[in-house]
Amino acid sequence: MRTIIHASAGTVAMFLIAGFLTATMISELLLNEAAVLVVKKAILSGLCLLIPALAITGGSGFSLAGSRHSPAIERKRRRMKIIAANGLLILLPLAILLYLRAATGRFDGLFYAMQVLEVLAGFVQLSLLTLNFRDGRKLTRGKRLAAAKTLNTT
């Protein structure tokens, strides 16, 4: 059950981040400033889902790993530390600042510099989560194969 919770929370986080990035790119490149404001407000609201999803992913991952030490587990641990720092120190403050600037109509050079940083940090976040997802699938491959064999023999 912990594996399902871990994978589900990680998947939710990945979809949210991908959605934030997609909405940001579309609104910035194709739509107007009013649409950008709507996206910035939606991202800020979406953080109420993303932050718990990432916390559950990290907590359940550390719980699942326990005291085990394998190269894949150590890579996932290192990545989760970067994901947490990137989210709390870069992405969260930028989401707030970008929303506040958009809400006051301040679409200036600083806004767009912060926007570029947010997109780059978002892609880093999504990439690290994807790598952790891949390593998690490798770690649970044996369990999935055993479960499939059990299903096939009954």
C-alpha cells in the first residue's frame, strides 16, 4: 500500500508541474496579460495540492527505503533533497512574486526574468521527479513480476 501511495503522490506532482509549465508557456507565448494572471493565480492555488503531493512522495519514499542503501535509492534520496530545496527556495517564492507582479500589471523585465527562472526550475523539478519515477519502477520491478506470475498461475 505504501508503494501505491508513493507512486500516486509522485505521479500527481509530476502532472501538476507539467500542467503548470504547459499553462505558463501557452499563456506567455500565445495569450494576453489577463490570461497570464489567470495562470499565475491557478498555479498559486495548485500549490495547495502540489506541496502535500511532494511531501507525501518524499516521506513515503524515505519510509519505503528504510535503512536500505542501494545506488538507486541513494540517487532518489539525493534528488529528493534537490527537489525540496528547488521547490521551497526557488519555485514557491517565484510563484508568489510572479502572481503579485501579474496582479498589479507589472509585466516588466524583472517579471520576465523571474518567469524564465521559474520555467527552468520547473523543468529541473519535472526532470528530477521523472528520474526518480524511473528508478522507482526499476526498484519495484521484481515485485511486479512476482505479482504477475501469481496472477498467471491462479
